[in-house]
Amino acid sequence: MGCFTCTGASGTEPTDKNTRNKPNKEKPTAAESRPDSEKEKSDPSGKVKQPELKEEVPKDKQVYLDTNELELKDIYKDGKPVGKQAQTFTFDELTAATGNFRSDCFLGEGGFGKVYKGHLEKMNQVVAIKQLDRNGLQGTKEFVVEVAMLSLVDHPNLVKLIGFCAERDQRLLVYEYMPLGSLETHLHDLPRNRKALDWNSRMKIAAGAARGLEYLHNKMKPPIIYRDLKCSNILLGEGYHPKLSDFGLAKVGPSGDQTHVSTRVMGTYGYCAPDYAMTGQLTFKSDIYSFGVVLLELISGRKAYDPLKERKEQYLVAWARPLFRDRKKFSLMVDPMLQGQYPVRGLYQALAIAAMCVQEQPNMRPAISDVVTALNYLSSQNYEPSVHSSGSSRISSPRATTKETGGRVSTSSE
Ligand SMILES: Nc1ncnc2c1ncn2[C@@H]1O[C@H](COP(=O)(O)OP(=O)(O)OP(=O)(O)O)[C@@H](O)[C@H]1O
Ligand SMILES: [Mg+2]
């Protein structure tokens, strides 16, 4: 095993378990509820070919199932091979990659398990390895099928799933490594030596994350409802290039017990749409709500849920709603870390998009494609602090108007 220094830039602190989800398989995801016909494999002339599965193996024997027998080959769509096939790794390979899951390779821990930085000898690639908690794991076949599906997802704003290990009772996922870690660590509780994100980076991150979500909602077949969009799941590459991580993980992760079911339904505090919390019914519009919360975090620098704040301000959306109604208060919503370096028009537009996304009524929230259009425009308007005076001093002369039409966002400059 080669010596490998695991000095990742991402947060190394374990996540706060109180504000994290635990997985729950009770509520169907979009992928879960898709018709059986879509799940079926097809040949090169047909749709997506799923891995060939051998006959049912009793649960107690599944631990010995060799994933090589699952014939993870030849995934075709419209007669052409699509994406790269998920690679399988042995547990020994991943142990070697992480120096036996050494503590200095530890990147953090979420609701599904621990994440380590590793170096894969055979590919000479630095990766992030997520070791799923072994509690309540699904069988090998189901895991492999879902992972094979997820590894087909290929978009510049989605973290690439490189492969997996399903050996005995071990379940590990191997992802591309994102060197700047999560957005959360660039927005909240910054260490002294870390610079606050500037306005342009924030808007570029928002636009990129929206494009990733648009791909999951509109381009994936079957569509994927993300269900756990939050700052810690937006990972950053060089130049703060954002990618969404952990989509589809609810399907492959451990199912958890009854207690975890309810916490999972509630989602992560502060990000969960009220309609989803009340009915447990997951829709694309629940993702839009969570996206709106992330956008508000980017604008305000506040956390989605902050138990250290006074009661009225603990939930970001509850704090923001009354302020949305009064233009004079818009400047109060801007992250003080920006030190007034933001475009007033851009702020109005960004707040308008966020306000639309976090509306109580799901049908009033915009579709992701409209959010992408608005944010692509906003992020293309490069703000140069040197040629603008302090944003906060210009707040009384807004030029941007926002229109609301049946849940559609439209920003225009007049
Ligand atoms: N591909 C990756 N590259 C770099 N760091 C990663 C990668 N994936 C996860 N991490 C880091 O590992 C830590 C834990 O991530 P993880 O996804 O397990 O938890 P989470 O996002 O906080 O919660 P959840 O389980 O709900 O997604 C985070 O700090 C994250 O930044
Ligand atoms: Mg995550």
C-alpha cells in the first residue's frame, strides 16, 4: 500500500447528528415508484440495459455473493453505449486507498456513514470513499442495480459516482474527489484563514447547482427527486465549480429503523418543504423549496436552521418571509461578510427567485428550468466591486422588477 497524504480541504469535522437525516426507505423516491417496464433491461436497440441478475439468493447468503457474477456490462441506450459502467472495487483495494481508513483520511460523516479521502492505485486517482453504515442495509443485488443506475448519471454539476464495493456486508461508494469540500464549509463558521465567498462566486454556485438539479428532474429517465438538497451536499471543485452529491443515496443507503423513518421524512432541519413535512409526499417542488433555502443561505450567509439564534430567527425561511415584503429591508438580508460588495439589482433578483422557491404552496414554486434560466442570467452579470459603490448605499434605487406568473420566475431589468 502506497503512502498517501490525506490533507483534504473539505471539512474534517463530523457533522452535527442532530440536524442530519437518517435514511428511510419507507417513502418511495421517483426512481422507486417508476413503472416496472422502465426498470427492465433492454438490448442495444432498446432503452437502458440494466445489469443482468442471477436468480434470487436467500438473504443470509447474499453476503457471499460475488458482484463480478452480476455481469455489470454493456449498458446501452438507443443502440449506443451510455456513460461509463460502474466499476467494482474489492474491500482490500479501498482499504489500501485510505490507508486502512486512517483518521487523517477522514473527511466527515453524514446520515449514511463516514467519508474518507483515498488514492486508487489502479487508476491513479484521488477519490472520496463513503462507507455506508451497515445498519439495515439492503441486499447486494438491489444495491448493485441502483448503484449501476446512478453511475450512469453524467453531468458537469453532479458528482460522478465512479464505482462501489459490495463485498460481504460491506457497502462502499467511490466518488470523484471534490477538492474544495462542501459549500457549507465556505459559508458558515469560516475558519480565520478562509476568505468569504464573493457575490459572483455565490451566484455561479447557485446557477450550477440549479443546472444539476434540472438534469435530475428533467433529463434523467426516470426522473430523480433529490430529496436532500442542502449546502453540505453541494461540493466544490477548482474555481468553486459546484456539483451536487448524494442524489439517489436514499435508495442505496441503509434503510434505518422506525425512529429514523420519521426523522428522514422530516429531512434536514430548515430545508424541508412544509408540504413534505406534513404529508410525507415527495414531489419535485419539495426540491425547489430546498433549493430556495440554499439560495437564501448564499445571499444571507445564515444557516437554514440555527438553534443558537433567538427563536424567531432559528429557521431561515421564517426569518426571511417578513423581510421579503419590504424592499427597504432587503439590504438587511445580505451576508455581512460581503461587506456591501454586491449589486443591488442582482440582490433583488436573487431574493425574488429565493422567495418564489420557498413559497408555502408547492404549485406556486417555479419549475427548475425557470430557476435555471433566471440564475444563468444572474450569474452572467459579473459584478466588479471596484466599479460599483457599496451595494447597501444604493438600496433605495432598485431597477430590477420581478414578475410572478403561476409559479414561474421572470427577472427583467427595466
Ligand atoms: N466527493 C467528495 N469529495 C470531497 N469531500 C466529500 C465528498 N463527499 C463527501 N465529502 C465530505 O464528507 C463529509 C461528509 O459527507 P456526507 O455526504 O456523508 O454528509 P452530509 O452531506 O453532511 O450529510 P448527508 O449524509 O445527509 O449527505 C462532508 O464534509 C463532505 O464535504
Ligand atoms: Mg452529503
